[in-house]
Amino acid sequence: MIPTLDDAKTAGLDPVEDIRDILSIRMGKSHQVRARAGFAQAVADQYGVNVSKKHAKQLGLVKAESKFLPKDTYVPEGVAKAFQGIEELHTNTYTANAFSQYASKITNTWKVYQTGINPAFHVRGVIGDGYLNYLDGVSPTAYPAAAKMLKKTGNFRVGNVNLTGAQMWDEFTATGARSSFGVSELPGGARSTYVPKQILDPVRALSESRENFTRAAHFKHSVSKYGKNAKTMEEVREAGIKAAADLDHYNFNYMDLTPTEKKIKKVVPFYTFSRKNIPLQLESLFLKPGKLATKTKAFHAMEVMMGTDQSSTLELGSDIPDWAKEAVEEAKMSGETISTGPGSFLDPRLPSQDLAGLLGSVESSFKGEEEDTGQYRNVAADLLSRTGPLINVPTQLAFGKQLFGDKGIYDNKQFLANQKPGVVKNLLKGIDPKASEKEKKSALLRLLASNFDAEAYVETEEDKKKAKTYQVEGSSNNGGKQ
């Protein structure tokens, strides 16, 4: 035991001194003990019996060891193993850390496949980042300038100071305005993810380039605003620092998290964006309500032109595209409930919808319609969708329902296959670790284009035959369409 805080510091430790942090730790320990006790009691109630050791042996039961259980509680062997495993996580620091590292590695791998290697993510990212820029008044004319800045070409003027594209890029970098998404949300290294380096490196480069484009446009807008009277490079730098603060506020600094929030990220992979975005949208709701209403106004204009109402269900004979009609038919066949207003087929998923979705699901849960469990399920589904695969995938399988679309899960193996990371192993057949950077990027683009097609990157005749068989079998469930 170390007697004093000074002795602890001398020993190279970092003791907790703030009374608020100490109380928070004590509260956490208290909740942990209560959770363990509650879980032990639930196991005893469900599976436990109190019998003699001899009788338990005849029944094939084993003793469940826990200070929270009565002395002679016996349970089935499989239950005892699972129970001891949970107890081990709570009491053995080494086991808990090993599990935490494993869970983080699984989650990080899943995040790469859901973000970097996902065309839809990049499309939504460009739209979403553009919308966040719009909230701060960034003009569309800033984007051509941003493209020049990324290429380090062209000429710029901040106040009375002329800068080259290379100088603007240097200011963009020196003030800390560049993207932090790739470093924070797509961690690399064999200890952090199962994604091979030859895939991860170009994925991170693509993600950072895409985000830097919209951030550079915002930087150009803000540095021109704050440096309109600049006469020296020092004044341009001061304007750049203020511009970088704007970017942190609207485009988010993904590295700016407290130690507690970094732990939350292990359970809620996309916590950072929601943590930064929802307060911003609440602020904009009160300070810039007109901008938040832009999407609603646009959809209303579409409804007027189509002669319909977004809240109503269109007949399939109405003036909507054939592909939209087919989507409705397929949704009905699978038992999914789907609206056919214009928002169902053209929905850019703006960042403001994080706020609308969360508040909307909470509001619907407090309408007093207690018999309608769907109202309460909205909140649970929204919160569960924010957790990592080690939590939400088993939960979906347990309830037999998918989070999105409220569709049933009728084939567990197919559902797991649709989570997609396993399919990417085929990509390795097409990438030589010694390939040039151009060849690696080409392979990545082919992966993005395929979007995890079941027959992508198969090489052998046997693999091609399997892929073709899979395609035919999958098509037969969809009315024979190819």
C-alpha cells in the first residue's frame, strides 16, 4: 500500500485527487456491485436449486461460486461456466482488460466496414458536412476555392494579404483545422483492428480527403470573415485560429473527448458525432430555426408539385418511379411497414435528423398510449442502433427483429452474413501487399464499386460457381428477378 499521494506520484502513478472524480468512481463501483448481485440473484432464481452435494451430483449440477449466492446453490454446468466467466470479468483486471481490447478491436473493424469502405457513408458525409457548413453561412463559392486549396494551387486573398494555395494549405494545417476523423474514428495497427494495412491506409486517406474538402471550404469562409482587415501574415494566422474554432464547433473535433467519453466510445462507436451534433442542432433550433426548416420546406414544395402529402400512403398507380413502386411491393412482401411519401425515396439524412429522430421517438413514448408497445420500442431501437456490433447484433438475433425497417430475422446465418465484414476477405485475393499505391487505390475503388457484392473478388472456378449459385438462390426469393 502506498501511504500518501506524494508517494504515489514519486512512484510514477497518477492518483485521482479531485473529490468529484473520486465520488464518481465510488458511485461506479457501487453500481457494479449492485449489478453483480442482481445478476447472481437472477441466475439463482432461474436455474439454481438448494440441495445437498450428493443430490446435486446425481442431478448433474455443479456449485455456483459467488459471495452473492446462498452457500449451497447448484446450477447446470453450462450456466455455471457462463456465470463464472461474468464474475471473472468483474473481479480479474487482466481478464477485463483483455476482453475490453478484444471488444475494441472487433468494434474498430466493424466501424471501418460501416464507414470507410461504404459508398453510402461517403455520400452522406459530403451532404452532411455541406449542411453543417450551411448552418454557419458558408457560400457555395467556397467549394471551388477549397478544391484549389487541397491541390495547393491558385491564389487567395485574406484582407490585404495575398497567399498562394500552398500557403493557405499551410495555414489550414498549422491552425489545427484539418480532419481528425481518420485518426480518431479509424484507428490503425494490428492491436486496434483486424483490417489489413493495405486496405486501411487508402480508406483513411479517402475519408480524410473527403472531410478536408468541406472543412477547407469552411476554413476559407471563416478566415476571410475574421481576417477581412488583415495586413500581415501574423493577422492572417490569428484569423485562421478563430476559423479553426468555428470548424471545431460546426464540423467537430473528433479528438476532443473526456477520458470518460473515450470509454463510452467502446460501447457506442459513433458516440462522438452524436455527442457533438445534437447540442449543435439544439443550438441551431433556437438561433437559426429557418435553416433547420429548409429541408421541410423543400419536401413540401415537392409534395405540392406531386399533388400529394408526405404523411399519406400513395397508391402504387400514382405518379412515382417504377423502382419506388417495386420497393413498396418488396417491403409489403417482407412484412415491412413503409411510407411512400417523397421522403421515403429521397432522404438525404441530414445531421438535423439526429435531433428529430431522438426527440420524435421520445415524444411518441409519452403520448399515453401505453398499450402500443411500438411507441416505446422506438426509443429502445434508436439507442440500441448507436451501440457496437457485440451488443446490437446479438440483441437483434435474440428478439428476431432487425433495427432498421422493423423486419423479422428468419435466417440467422444470412443475417450475420449481411453484416458484411467477412466478405472483404475476398478482397485480399486482389491485393498484393507489394503492390504500388496506385494499384492498392484501384483495388479499393473496385471494392467501393462492388459494395460487397456476393460474387466480388472470387477467382477460382469453384468460387465463381458458388457465387452464381448464391445469386440464383437469392433471386428465387424475389419473384425470379435477376
